[in-house]
Amino acid sequence: MSHVPHDLAEEFPGQAGRIRALRYADGRFGALVERYHVVNRALHRMEERIEPVSEETERASRLERLHLKDEIARALAAAA
């Protein structure tokens, strides 16, 4: 499998261990992380034109990924 950009480990350098721990300790956080991965992989396929979609769909997916990343960042900050 090729590298998928915007992986959470890249987006939050040095916090992979915290993300992993919170993912299993907090069901809501785990669901956020899983949704982020699903959206990110789908968006990567859209951007690479493996699964072409309309510009509107691609834009909506980018916004969803951004909102999920923001929620994850807030949860990481709150758990610090």
C-alpha cells in the first residue's frame, strides 16, 4: 500500500503513543480517530483519481477531515 498523506502520526508529531492510548481508553476519541482514518483514506483515493468524484464532494471531504483533526487536537489538549 502506498503512503497516505495526512496520517495522524504526521499531523501530530511525537504524539502517536498518546493517540494510541486515548484511542483505546476513550470510545469517543477512538471513534473520532477511526472516522479520520476512513475519511483520510477516501480523500487520498479521490485526490489520486483512483475514485474520481465531483469537486464539491472532494471539498466536503477535506472539510470533514479538517473538522475531525480539530476535534482530535482538542481532545489531545484536554487529556494533557
